Amino acid sequence: MKEARYFYVPNAAMETALPAEEAIHATRVLRLKEGDELFLMDGEGYFYRAEVALATPKKCLYTIKETLRQELAWRGKIYLAIAPTKDMGRIEWMTEKGTEIGFDEITFLDCKFSERKTLRTDRIEKIVISAVKQSRKGWKPVVNSMTPFHSFIEKHSNNGRKYICHCYQEIPRADFFTAITQEESSPTGEDITVLVGPEGDFSIDEVRFALEHGFESVTLGNSRLRTETAGLSAVMMSQLARRM
């Protein structure tokens, strides 16, 4: 039996052709031809079993044979806001693995101690799409560009349960996993927003600003984690708490 081939096609039900990059991969790399089966993912909760109608070196037309509604794999939404590392390879790795594990949205924060102030969201988008296909996710995470810390906090002051991870001993911190698994304080269907700072941590003023806007002070454990490890740990804990 041939391995199922998956392609990311936004608005797949309304289209008849693979996007240019996907078409080249289908016809030049996989050498698909008329009549071959393929699966389309629209990133909005649907897969489509389709058949190649026309294959040329630069174009791949398809006909949809079956619509496959995907089931949600976790309750509520999981939002990660994280300050990117100076070495983009590390944050790209974290984004890829976080997508495979599963989250709904990622925002990159510009904080006081951030070592990186810019990044290419188009490259992050490609990494996310590749990970969505690899892990067969029904929904593609939303990728947001760099956002000033204070702007993010003010914009998300009313969204579900919100947590900021930090290392300041003088500010009381709850255990993040305990907080999101105690149903009486955090219902299992409620959205989770979790903030992870740069390797120099958030500034203490940033932490206090977040707390003033309804964020809860938490720790990810006793170990001092790198930024990308902390981000991945937060996503994994959120998944364990919210998975169906």
C-alpha cells in the first residue's frame, strides 16, 4: 500500500489546483500522475481525499472525492507567547516541535531583555505548515509577528486563563501544571495563554505589569530552562491538561 501523501491547501474545497510549491513537490519529487490519490489539508479542520486530475511539471489539478471532518484533539485553545532567542535555529526548532505536539497560536514577544527584535514570520509559517503535515494536524496554528510586550498584555487582558512564567523568587509563583489541572480554578475547556520570556527572563516590571492585567505568576518546575525548552514544556503541559 502506498503511503498517503498530504498537502496543505488553504480553501481546498473552493480550489482545484495545489499551490505552486506543493504542486512542484507533487509532480517533480513524488512524481504523481493522473489518477493518483492524495490528501489535502485546509488547516481549518478538514481533510479531503482527492485524485490528481492533471499533472504537469508546474501544475497539479485535483478532484475532491471525499470530505473528512477532523475531530478536536484538545479542549479550549492553547496560546503561546514567547520571546525569540538570538539563535533563530533554537526558536524554529521549538515552533516545529510545539506544532507537532499541538497549540493554536504563537506570538513572538519583544521584551526589555530580548536579544532578538525581528524575525521572519514567513519562514516560521513554512516550518509550521511542514510540521502540520508531518503530524497530521487538522488545524494550522496562527503565527503572529513580533509584538511589544506591553501591547500583548493589554490586548489579552480578558482572554481565558493567563499565565506568565518567570524566575523571580520575591514574587510568589504557583506550579503551572498544578494550576491548569485543578478544575475548580481552571475549567478543562477554558483557553490557556502562557508567556515565556527571553533567556534573561522578563524584567520584574514586566512581570508586575502582567499580574496587574490578570496574568497569574507561575513556574515550570525547579530546573532553570532555556527559552525554547520552557516554551515546549509549557505547550506539553497544556496538552496533557486539555487533551480529550
